[in-house]
Amino acid sequence: MKSTKYIANYRHLAGATVIFLSNFAWAGIPVQQWTQASGARVSLVESPAIPMVDVQIDFDAGGRRDPAGQVGLAAMTAGQISNGVLAVPGAPARDENALSEAWADLGASFGASAGTDRMSFTLRSLTYPDLLGRAVALAAQQIGAPAFAQAEWLRDRERVKAALKEANTRPATQAQRAFDKAVFGDHPYGRETTEASLMRIGTDDMRTLYARLIAPCRAVVSIVGAVTRAQADAMAAQLLSRLPTGATSPAAAASTSAPTPAACAPLPTVPEVAPLAAPQELRLPFNSAQAHVLIGQPGYKRDDPDYFALTVGNYILGGGGFVSRLTAEVREKRGLSYSVYSYFAPGLHAGAFAVGLQTRPDQATQAVQVARDVLQKFVSEGPTPAELKAAKDYFSGSFALRIDTNQKLLGNISNMAWNHLPIDYLDTWTQQVEKVTVADIRAAFSRKLQPGKMVTVVVGGE
């Protein structure tokens, strides 16, 4: 077996090395997709340049599935995955220290996290035969047999509570919290983790969530690296092998016909984000040198056909940094803010659209008005042809940087699989950008944004 020192050094080199996946931008990215008998959907890109593999496994188990009174349950559950595992056939129980040492000895890494929509598990390992099998086995144990130990959770809960208290002293936190609540209302996207909600979360709740949502038939597995399809299929099956399979529908469980992909019992439908009916302005006093401003509304879902027009248009409006229109008007011409930006955050539901900036409290009213004026004009008129050409040049020229490492490519592949995007999505990215017209952007922004009904939050000043 390779020495631990050699493995650690090789990991450092591999993590810092560009893998030249940008060649795929011109040759086409060969994405392979299939569904296993368990129901798990698998996507693979073979990348043999270095002996390494990156894996991401996603489940519909993010914050949108949190019970209303236990906001933060998904995130806290994911945070406990590395705090220990139960014993399984062929592998002993391990506490968090033993787990950390085991991963260090393998020169591999494993992580778990939960966002708004999904809970994700990630594995990175060298593909040497004497390492990869052990790394996959350990990851399978961690995914399938987390301990959810009470002592570790009580300790970590105090850490999270302390972090929340510290965050609440910052005006940016107060601004984002007020903005999310006003934009999303009672939708899960607008709920916040609080000390009270943390106190309602126990390890039994984590086990319940896990048993209900984390099953092979709900898994979306994305793999990029120096493995073949046969190896990837075996890896995916092993990684999910210690999960219970009881989430399948009664009809699928009763079937005695030839093996077909298992079907999960459907999860409850999460309501869509409601559009705003009227404008709302919130000015919250805060003793800070800068006023924090957010202006926005619900945006769009990730599978919206206007995605490319909105992405290109937002780069021109405020997503392009110092070359954006908001920067030109708010910063360069008037000196009202060092930084001003806009973004869309699409998800399984309509994520937020927001314009954000910081300014002196005595300039906040003027800065808000200028930002609103810029937004209103952009929605009604769209970009100029020169702005559109510059945006297209940027996206076309920078596309290779989106896929120039295994991890970046993995992020794109998992995004495709999670959002059911076409298998040639990356191959046609630049063509889709080039097809966008001024009229497309104007129409898309007019459909999605209503400047007269947006939420405005200003935190800072008297």
C-alpha cells in the first residue's frame, strides 16, 4: 500500500492541478446516465487524466423537507454524519476521531451537507485498487449507519446556538432574514433556524428524517473520474448498499416480474412560492457604519426555459461585477456604494431575485432609488446590443473554466441530474448563450420581475 505521506502529497498535487477538462468544451462531454435496479439514478463522466474519482450523492432531503417547528433539522442531521458510525458486518463502530483518522489514512475525504433543496454526500479518493475499495466501504458505512450520538449532538447544538447569536449581531444577517421572510412568507425557503427550533431537534428526529428520505430509490449519484462504467455502477451500488430499501411503493415491492428500477413512495408536495401582491419596504435601525440594502422578489425555478436569457441578462444588470449596469450607475457615476450586485437563486421552487448593496446610512434612500430606477429601465428596455455582445463574449470565453477540474465538472453533472437537464446541456451551453437576443432578455425579465411589487429591506442607521 502507498504510504500515507505519499498519498497526502499526491492529494495536494491533484487538488491543485488543472485536469484540462476544458478540452471537453470542444470535443463534447461524454455523459453516461442509467438507473440501477434500486431506483438510484447514476451519471458518469470518465476522466482518466489522473487516478482520482469524485462522487456526489443527492437526496430530496434538504431544508424544504424540515417540519415547520424544526427548521434546521436537515442541516443538523447532515452535520452529525461525521460524528460517528455504528458497527456493520465487516466494520467496527467508530467515533468521530476514529473516522477522521480512517479518512486520513486513506488519503481520501468524505462530507455531508444539506441545502435548501437537497442533502448531499461527497467522496473523493484516489483510484488505486488498494485504496478505492476501502474508501467506498467506509463511505457506505458512514452513509448507511450514522450513529447520531446524543452527546455529540448536544455539544454541537451549543456551538450552533453560539454561532447564531454571533451572526445576529451583524446587520447583514438581519437584512437577509427580513428579506427572506418578506419574499417567501410561509414557504420553507423563508424559514430560519433559531435557538428555539434547535431545541426542538433531537437525535430521534434525525433518525426519523433519515429513514423517511434517505433511500437508494431516491438517490441521484454523480461520478467523475478515472473509473469505467462498470466500476462506477458497482461503486454507486456499494455506496448505497447499507441504506434500508423500505421507501419503495407497495406496487413495486409486490412485483415479481423481471427486475425494473424501484419506485419510491411519493413524498408530500411542497407548495410553490407565492408571488408578491404588493410592494413592501422595511427599514430596520441598526448601529452600523454601513446600511445594508436588499431589493427583490421570488425569481424562477431552475428548470425554467428562460434560464439562459435570465442568466445572460443578469450578468449585464448586476452579476458582472465592475462591468454591470448597476455598478456603472450606483458606484461609478454617483459613488453611493463600493459594491452593488444582483442575482437569481433558482431551485426546485422559485428562488429569490435580489439587488444588494451597502452604503452610508445617510445615502441609503438615494441608493435605493437609483437601484430601483436602473432595474425598472432594464426590465422595460433590456440591454443594449453592445452590452449583450460583451456578456456573450464573457460566457463563451469563460466556459472552459466551469469544467477545468474534476470537482467543477462534478458540480455541473450533479446539477444536470438533479434538475433533469438534457444530457447534452454542457455540450450546447455556448450555443444556448449565443442564441439569446435583446428581445429574449427583455421578454424574460418582463415575465419574471415586477419592480413595482418588490420587497425593499434597509438595515442600518436610525
